[in-house]
Amino acid sequence: MSEAASALVFALFLIFCRIGTCMMLMPGFSSSRIPAQVRLFLSFAITLALSPIILPQLEPLLSGASDADRLHLIASELLNGFFIGLLGRVFLIALSFAGHVIANAIGMGQAMGPVFEDGPDPTISTLVTFTATTLIFVLNLHAEIARALVASYSAMPAANGFSVQASLINIADNLDEAFMLCLRISSPFVLYAVIVNFAIGLANKLTPTIPIYFISLPFVLAGGLVLFGYVIGDFLILFMQEFQQWVLNG
């Protein structure tokens, strides 16, 4: 194999390192319901599709590069892809946590649904995360993610390696944004749980001989489901707006 062909193959491998690692964590693509072989070939296909745009930025780095330089490029590209995928994964983790909060607030914390990600979650949490993942593809955000990966080579050039300080700052900012998003989504249910539990506790004090808690459980669950059906559209719109803003602006 000639030196030019070897540099071309290695440049494609570097692109695959960033894209494949990002796809391993990005919402939707990283679901355990997708077989590993499908995810592997999907990452490879995206790499080949985006390579004509990215190759001109990588080929100058590989001319005359030593083995140590190539190993450094592989490690930095793997870390860059992991960092980009982790930023997107934080949003889905925040949404799943908000689903846990909602399920516990309305009395459905023990009702486990089918496995969607890594383990069984409450039915409400599974419904919310599955719907949000579907909306990512319906709204064509998966194509915007591909564009964001191309733009990442301008924001995080391969020549600069992996910046630990900048990455930690971005992760901290992203966690703060995701926490506030989770709080806004679950705030109606937290308020509902406080009011309902206060009313049940007060009624239980007034009538200690009647098991108010067990009698009121179906009514608490029904009220929580009515509230969930009323606000699910609003907080899914809120989540998708935040996720879309992150994808488009990075």
C-alpha cells in the first residue's frame, strides 16, 4: 500500500473514531434495542458519508506523522467523540430522571415497564424517554446531529487534541442546563405530590381509625394520570426545544 493510500485509510479511521464513539452514547443510536452490528455498520456508513467534507482537514496532519503522533490522534479523537456523545446523553438521562420523579409523585414508582435502555424503568419513565427518542428522528434531528459532528471539527480540531479543561467546563454547564430542564419538567408533579400528601396526612390525623392512605391511593393515581395527560405535550415540547437548541448551537 502506498503512503498516500495508507494516510487516506488512517484518516478514515480517525473519522470513525470520533463518529463511532459519539454514536455509542448519542440518544436513539445508542439504544440497547439496536443490535451492536447494526450500530457498527451505521457508524461506518455515516463515516463514509461525511468523510469527503472532513478529509481535507485531517490529511495534512498525517503527512510525515510518526507512530506516536498517530496514537495520540487516535486517543484524542476517541475522547472527543465520547465527550460529544456524553453531552447529548445527559439530556436523555435528565429526562429519564424526571420520569422517575413523576412516577414516584403520582404513585407509579413500582410499576416497571419494558427495558428501553440499560434496565427496567417505571412505565412513565419508559413512555417519556421512548417518545422523546422517537421525536428526535421525527423532527429530523438525527440529520442535524450529523451536521453538528462535521461542525465539531471546526470547534474541536483534531490538531488541537483533547482539551480536558474546556471539556469539563462544557460538561458542567450541560449538567446545570439539564438539571434545570428536569426541574421545570417535573415541577407540576412535585407540587401535586406535596399538596396531595399534605391533604392525606391531614385527613389521616382527623380520622385515625380509617386507613386514609390506602383508600386514597387509587384517587391519587387517577389524579396524577390526569395531570400527566394534561402536561405531557408541554414538557415534551420543552425538552425537544432544549435538545434542538443544543444540537444546532452546540
